[in-house]
Amino acid sequence: MALIPATILTGFLGSGKTTLLKRVLTETHGHKIAVIENEFGQENIDNDILVNDTEEQIFQMNNGCVCCTIREDLRNTLSLLAAKKRKGLMDFERVIIETTGLADPGPVAQTFFIDEEVAESYLLDAILTLVDAKHAMRQLDERQEARRQVGFADQLFISKADLVTPAELEALQHRLKHMNSRAPQQVVHFGEAPLKDVLDLRGFNLNATLDIDPQFLTEDEHEHEHAHHGHEHEHGDEHEHDHAHEHDEGQHPHHHHHDDDVKSFVYKAERPFDPVKLEDFLGAIVNIYGPRMLRYKGVLDMKGTSHKVIFQGVHQLMGSDLGPQWKSGEPRVSKMVFIGIDLPRDILVQGLEQCLV
């Protein structure tokens, strides 16, 4: 049986998760989806469309979807759903798991990698984080869980953008980009996002592209590098952008820099890595900083192979794979992105430099 794709839906309270899920469970969209509701949520779907006092924890909705509340742990719920599907008792093509408004999506994601039974039936597709434009700035200031959810995301959906000014929206997007440079951002209205944009995002695929907004690579080197150390001067061309950007900043006073504990940074190298040194170094880093490392990914040039090497991880779990061959004439540049809580950028950069051939 083909693996069942699973999407983790997370987001701040009031960001529209319930609106989106209700839509999935009631709209005639032609997808057969099992929605797993974490029933400790303060804004429970149950109140509106489900009967709450029944013992049965799995409901078939009239549009072919299935709604399931988690009474035990996620593992058991996923196993139960997969078993029912195998026996033909239930028909669904994919799963959406809603985490509670303040949950850390990390352990939920790890379930798909660690648990053999789950890994045999399911494939984790992506973590989606819904951000409420109206309250996000305050929530990000006050709650680390909110910042972690942004760091984990493969895709950020910004809801309620019509309730803020364009300048406020731009400031929020700028801030989110610093926290997570990997995740594309999309402004959505009350769960009207086309479902194809919500599903099948393949955020956990080990693919050979590392999608980082190219703007991100140029726009912030200046302020960071001067704050930390003058290390990236060899990127001469990027420096010129920075000066242009600096004058630009003058016209956008609302871009004051939030120094969030969740940050992303990108590392690039033009010399190949020594595989043994790199493996030792990454192993040590993950050992020490794993709990603070939310998501990380790289497409690397390794000595001794003509293929790209792709790696990615969540917390302490790291996986790697050989990707396609480097094309002739393609510059063999390694790129990595790390997203985490107060990660020691200097130590990482220094350690990675020492792993180069």
C-alpha cells in the first residue's frame, strides 16, 4: 500500500486553524482526508460540528472525510487509522494532524521518523504554521512556543492580513523571514486557500533544492556581520547590495530589527567538505544543541562523490541521501540553512570551515 501523506497543522490560537479544518471536513473538495484533532485545543472543532459526548472517536463526515479526536497518543491513533484503511473499513487518502495552539510540533514530526509502525504507513509531507497577522507581533514577543512554530514551518500562512496596515504586514513578513528563511509565506483569507497549496508541499522530501529566498542571502549580511564579526567579506558582490539596502532602510523605519531567539542563518562554502570531518562535527553539534535545533537542511559538495549530498533534520534526528549529479559547469557550492533557538552561529561557522577540504 502506498504511504499515506501526513500534514501537521500548527499555529497560534485564533489564527484560523479551526476555520481551515472545518472547511476540510465540510466542503465538497473531492479529497478524502482524515483530520486528527488534538482535543486539548481550546478552540475545539467538536463544539460546532461534532457531537461531543459519544464514546466513538472516529466520525465519518458527509463529504467523505474522517474526523478523529486523539484520546490516547498520536501513535495509537495513526496506527488505528492505518489498520482501518488496510481492512477497507475506512477510505482516506491523507491525514492532517492539528496540534494544539501552544504545542511544539517537533515531537509530532519525530513520531514519523522514530516509530517504525508509523513510518511503514505514513510519509510526513510538511508542517504548516498559521500566523494571525493581527496578533502575531505580540504573540511572537511573548511566547516562545509561537516562535518555535514559525521555526518548524515548511510553509507559513498569514491570516487576518486585512485587519492590519500594509506596513504592519510587511514588518511581520520581514520578521518571519529572519526566523525562518526556508518557509515560503502566503497571505490567506479565512481558510480560502486552495487546498492544493495546503497539501502535498513535500517539505520533508530530501530534494536537491534548498529554497531560500535569494533576497534573504543578501539583505541581512550587513547588519549581522557587523554585529558579530567581519567574516563574510569574501562575498564582495553581496556587500554592495548591502550598502544599497542600508540607504533603503532609511525609508522604512518600521523595519526595526526584532532580536528573536528563533533565527535562521545560511552557510555557503565554495570548497568541498571532508565527509568524515563533517559527519563528526554535525554529530557533535546535534548532540549538544539538538533540542534547540528546529529544522536544518543542506545541499552539499562532498569530496569523493560527483553527486550532491542532501541532509536534513529535526532536533536530534538527522538523515542524508545522495542527490543528483552535479551538472558539468555547475558551480559546486554547498548551502546549508539552520533554524533554531539561540544557536551559536560563530561556533557553527567556525566548525564548518574546519570541515572543508
